[in-house]
Amino acid sequence: MAVRTRGGGSRTLVWIHGLGESGRCFDAIAGHPHLWPYRHVVPDLPGYGRSPWVAMARGLDATADELAGWLRARDEDAVVIGHSLGGVLATLVAERHPDVVRGVIDVEGNVSAGDCVFSSQFAAMTETEFTSGGFVRLWNQLYAEAADDAALRGYAASMAFCDPFQLWRHATELVEVSRGETLAARRAKLPVPFLFLAGAPGGICDRSRALLGEAGVRVSDITPAGHWPYVDQPEPFAEAVARFVEALG
């Protein structure tokens, strides 16, 4: 993976981007003054951003295992912060390899099918349909819609560099696991400190909020914000991250 680092604090924050994005989406928030005391490690997942495309697309579990192996090799006391798909991956890493994670901040990670705004469009096609023309059509549509939305502009810019095969594989598995509605309960059972940061009122859907509440998952709202709360409201977002990290001791 292509990896960038910033800062040199005693606590390491590892930022995992969402479906179709790259680590560049965290450039501004990782440089926020509230987060200066920490070391920031920002990878581009395989097949995304500046990381090489792979011979065979990886599923969610395989990607989580690869991230865990990478974290273990770094031997750092890391808090993993994942956005959207990255939030699901951070959950899987903590679930499957809790020894490599000091804590997890899940930012707008999928909980139910209502959260699959983009992934459901990708997964509605077969792999062949998506990779042979569907990806380009959807990207052109997204690019046209992003003119007045800073978060969408960044999303469209990052998605242009994605491996369509990897994007489709992650999207289809993300839709499948979201429809199963098991992720809220799985988050509640994680053996590491966990915080769910949600954009409100434009973030996760009502069904997902209900599932998280029923499971007893700790949720903190960033308002007013949508799916990218660290873009919409960087000040309260950075404050929430710093509070969580400092509470770990």
C-alpha cells in the first residue's frame, strides 16, 4: 500500500478511507490543530489511490486481514479511524485481530442497507457490466453532481483512480453484509474501545441508528453534517477524536 505519515506524537492514528476514495480525503482533518499531538498514518488501500492495482480483487475479510498484518508488522499502539467502508474494515480488523488495535473510531460505517448509497449502485450491476462501462458512466454522473459539494468533489476525484474490479468486489460485499444487519451487534461485542461518529442529520439512515441503539453501541453525532462529517464539521469532529484518544490513557 502507498502510505503517508505526518507528525510524531506518542499515539498513532491510522486512517482508513471509504469505498472509492483514497487517504487524501483525510489531508485536512489529519492536519487539524486538535490532532497535532498525534502521529498520523494514512494508507491507500490496495487498488485505490496511489496503491497498485492487484491481480485479484480482495473481499472485505481478506482486506481486513491484510490490514491487520500490516499493523502487526508496524508494531504500533494504533487507534484505527475508518470512514464508511473503512469503518467496516476497522470493525473487522478489531473483531478478527484485536491484538493490533488500541481502539476504533468508526465514522459513518455501514450498518444497514439504507447506508449503501453508492455501493448499491455499483453492486446492482454484474462484475462484467460494471468493469466494461458501468464504472465510467457512474463516475461521469457523480462528477456532474459534485460541482457544489466539496465532499462529493473529493470523492469523484479519488474514485477516478480506483481499480474497477476491486471497487465492485468491495461494493457487493458491503451491500451483502449491510443487508444482513449484523454489524451493529458485532460492533457492540468488540473487545477494544469503540466509538461510532455519525453525521446528523444527513448521515446514516434511521434504521441504522435504531440498530446501533438496540445493540448499545456508543454513538456521538457531529452536527450539522452528512456522510463526511470531518469535511462538514472539522472542529467538533477533531475534538471528538481527541477526547476518545486521550480517554484511552
